[in-house]
Amino acid sequence: MSIASMRKKVSDKKILSGIRNILIYFPTNIGDTVLAFPVLDKIKANYPQSNITAIASPKTKDFILRNNSIDEVILFNKRWSSGQKRRFAFSLRGKYDFVIDLKNSFLPAILKPKFRTSFLRFFPKDMHIRDKYLALIEKFTRKGNVKKCDIILNPTEKSKWEKLQPKPSIFIACSSLTLIKSYPHKFLEEVVRKLIKKYPVTILGSERDSQFYKNVLAIEGIVDLVGKTTISDVFYILKKYCLLLLAVDSSILHMGSYLDLPTVAIFGPTHPDRSHPYSINCTVLRNKDLSCVPCEKSQCSFKNECMDIEPEEVIQAIAQTLDKNISYT
């Protein structure tokens, strides 16, 4: 072994032994937070005796509180005044050995930990978000095989789902906060009518999606969970009851990806290289014939044609993905 290698090995051991209290500054939104879970998993595997604290937003606080790899959750609200933000930052100063900042803020400079993620970040343009997060902790971690974290429901919450006795089902989450990322109603209805003839079908969405799914929910045999779940419920029931997930680019898609579910993902304005599902068995559908995709915009100057994936193509992708999954078992 060379002198340089010996020094590096000693340096690595020093880093590992010097970290007892870890702070992870998670992204603001649920989807990006789920994409950051592999960072949490790797940190937990490398520092099993350390205390892990998460900084969460109002959107993610309850979800992160239920994560079995997190010891403590601290709320940060970007709407606070500048004075509140300063007090928040200085209240944490000196408490952490290692600060992992997934938002690239000035917080690590204020907290002055022994170790921190780098401020200088140069990533390839189309690098997956998950891989960007993992690259930030690469020099601090060594173990390759890690155990995934879980979202824990209390006994009453679990009992609610067990009493319903849901069947393994194709779960559909084709709505989005950004309308141009949603799969068109007319196509979705046709897809669901064909699927329900062969498989149980469950629709997921928030209460605001009720109008979007109105015609679909009227189809006989559909299990309607629109507006009836928390995001923690969704994680739990996907893990227990999902045969396959059909979804657009959304937080539910990223959950399915993290859980390694068979997945068919429909992409339009966003670039699949940066947020595609990384399940072993997944299919990404997109309209490749348009010169404007991916535009990465929140509004469309045309007619959202990028999301016009023909129902037959979706049905075929689902059948092929399910067949692959059966062949693995």
C-alpha cells in the first residue's frame, strides 16, 4: 500500500470516528425528500450509532417524523422573517459534527460543524437528482449495501387499511400540481376502462384532484382513495398492496421508485434523465416526436401535446412490465 493510500485510510477512519451528531437539511417538497432517502439510508449504514436530526419544511414535517431512521425533526419555515431565520440558525450552532445540506444554503457556514457537504457543486446538466444528493456524501461513506428506511404508521392507522382488506392492485397517480405534467383525462379514462377488466385498480390523489378524476372515479369497480390518504398512508399502502404503479412525474412516482415497485411513468415537460424511476422493473413513456420537449416549463404555449401518450401504448407498457415482474418471481 502506498503512503498516500495509507494516509487516506487513516483520514477516512478519523472522519468516521469523529461523527456522532448528524444534521440533514432536507428539500422543501415531498418528492425531492423521497429522492433524498438514499442519502439517509447510506448515512445510517455508515454511522449506525450516530444521532440523526432532520430539518423539515411544513410540507414534509409529519412525513419525516414517521421515518424510522430519523431521531429528531426540526421545523424550518421559509416564510419566517429574517430575524426568525437567524435565531433558528444560531440556536443550532455547535450541536452537530456533520451537516448534510441538500439545499445548498449558508446554514453549514453558520453552524460550523467538523464536517459538512461542499458548497461548490458542479454536476452534469442531466444528472439524476438522487445521484446529485448521493455525490454530496460520497467521501463520507463507504458501505455499498444499505437497508432502506421505512415510514411508520401507528396501530390505529394500520388497522384502518387492514379492515378495508384491499387487494393487490394497479395504483394510478396521474395528476400533478403542475397541470401540464398530468396525463389527459380522455386518455386516462380509456386506460382505466381497459385495465379494470383484468386488474383491481386504485386511484390516488389529494382532495384537490377530485375534479380531475371525476369521470374515472365513476367507472364501476374502481377503488377511490382520492383525498382519503395522507402521504404517509400512500407510502404504506404502495409498499403492501401495489402490483404496479402508473404515474406521472410526482412525489408518488418517486415513492414507487424508492420502494422498487414495477412502474410505468409518463413524462412530458420534465427531463426523465433527472427524475426517472430507478426501480429495477420500470418503463418510461414520453412523446419523443416533439421538438419542444423537455421544456421544463410550468405553462405550455401549445396544447400539452407532450403528455398525449396513446392509451394503447400505456396498456401495452403495463402488460409488458407486469409480465417482467412475474418472470422475476
